[in-house]
Amino acid sequence: MAHTVTEPLVQIRNLTKHFPIARGQVVHAVDDVSFDIAPQEIVGLVGESGSGKSTLGKTVLGLHDKTGGEVVYKGESMPARYRPGDFQRYAQAMQMIFQDPYSSLNPRMTVGEIVGEGLKLHSDLSSQEARDTVGEWLRRVGLNPDHMSRYPHEFSGGQRQRIGIARALVLEPEFVVCDEPISALDVSVQAQVVNLLDELKDSLGLTLLFIAHDLSMVRYVSDRMAVMYLGSLVEIGPANRVFFAPKHPYTELLIGSNPEPDPASERSRESTAIKGEIPSPVNVPPGCRFANRCPKVMDVCRETTPELIPVTDVGQPDRLVACHLYEANAVAA
């Protein structure tokens, strides 16, 4: 019996986004990033502030024009520059949950108007049908449908983020970019929102690109974890394997700088600060971009840019890593 290979829902191919600034210079926000996202998969995207995570997510959805590369959705190449008609066309398939649950909601609109705006623009539902749908979605995200007439300032931060989730999912998209959806919330509320997204993913068959700083939370919610540094992808693989057995020196230090208790030893993992300054995204150094901060740096690292290559782990190609340390152990893709 032939083995069936699931086609990716989203394919990111050599995606590049540069922002021009004064005197002909550019900010290298995203440089030549490639990876696939399978249907109903959650890929967690992590990295320090300024690594290009949010820019990548917005470029994938067409909120930023693409400088280079392409995004393929269900076999169709997305436009390099979206026109108004493109947003109209793809809104029902792809949506975004924004970082700040307050500034992303119009304070002059009621919750019912905010959540129902997509239905008004992209569906043929009657006013009553749209209202019933909004009420159902408020219930699904744990809010009271009777509060549709209230305004965003009347809700807590966690409740506002639930409103944002309802707004993004009311059209029942297949693919959602979650841009730091929990960073502005208290720790106890973060877990509630993550659990909600996980439940909705299972019930709706959602595919998510989940961007966050909290590596422990990303590891919990994600199937795979991708690590970005200064606009480039340095490691991607199964979330638990990347978290507990990182291969790239940057991933190792990044996880070490976010210690969590070790249940086996009842001790906290030692915190490891990442030393040195992040290079300017305007003047990106040659070779490996992490070379000036890497404790395992070699001469080749300062001269040659490493490529993402499959790396073996316990006899199997476990993940892709962009590091010269593993070139001798690379396996055929």
C-alpha cells in the first residue's frame, strides 16, 4: 500500500523582506527564510526581539509587500504585493491574531460590531444571522453573548484577546498567524488563551503560525518549533526535541536564558545569558550572523554563511540546522 504524503498548506520559499531607509540602506528584517506548514499543524516561531518574527508573519499574510521569495497557499502563489481585491479574496482563508488586545480593537465599535465586521464584508448573512453567529463565537471563546453591546475598554486584557480571537476566527479561516497573542497578558491568563487556541485548533482543523517569546509556552502548544535570529532561520524541528535537545548554539542559549523547573530533579535549569551585542540589521555581517556572540565560533563562521541542513539525532534526520558545527554530520535530504 503506497504511503500518502500530505501536501503542505503553506509553503514559505526564500521569503525576504527589507525596509528601505535613508541613503539607500535597507533593514534586513527577513532574509531568505524557507519552511512548510502542514494542514492542522502548529509551528511555533521564536527568537529575541528584533529577530524578524512578526515581520515574517505579516509578510506571509500580505500585510507587508514581499521583497523576494514567495508564499504558496494550497498550491497557489500569493501576490508579491497585495491589492485591495487580494485582501478581499484571501480574508476568509487566512487571518491574524494581533499582539496587543487593546490597540488592535477599535474603541469606538461595540464588541458585536468588531467581531461581526468580517461577516459584514465577506458574507451574505442577514443582520440577524450575523448577530447569531457573533453571539455563538463569543460563547465559543468563553465570553457572554449578551455583552455584544459593550465596548473594548469594559473588558479585561484576557477578555479583549478572546474578542480578537473571535474576530479572527468568525470567518472560519484555515490558516491563522498568531503574533505574540499572549505577551501582553498575565501568566495565568496566558495559559487560558493558549488552551483556548489549542481547543479551537482541534475543533476547527486550524493551521497556526504561533509567534511568541515564551519558549516553554511555544513548546507546549506547537508541533514544531522554528528559531529565528537577525532575520534568518537557524533551526527548525519537532518542538520537544528542539526545546530539550537544541542543536544550534543560539537555540541552546536562548532556551537557557528562559529557565524552567526540571520535574525530574526538582531543580531549575541554570540560566544562561546571551552575551554580546546583536549586529545591526542594516549592516549584516558576513558569515554566520550569530558568530560574534557564539561560544563555539570557528574561523569558517566569520567567512561563510551556513545553510539549513538536515542533522541526525538518534540515527534519524531530526531537524534542520544552519550551523557549521554539523556539516560533517549532515544527511541527505
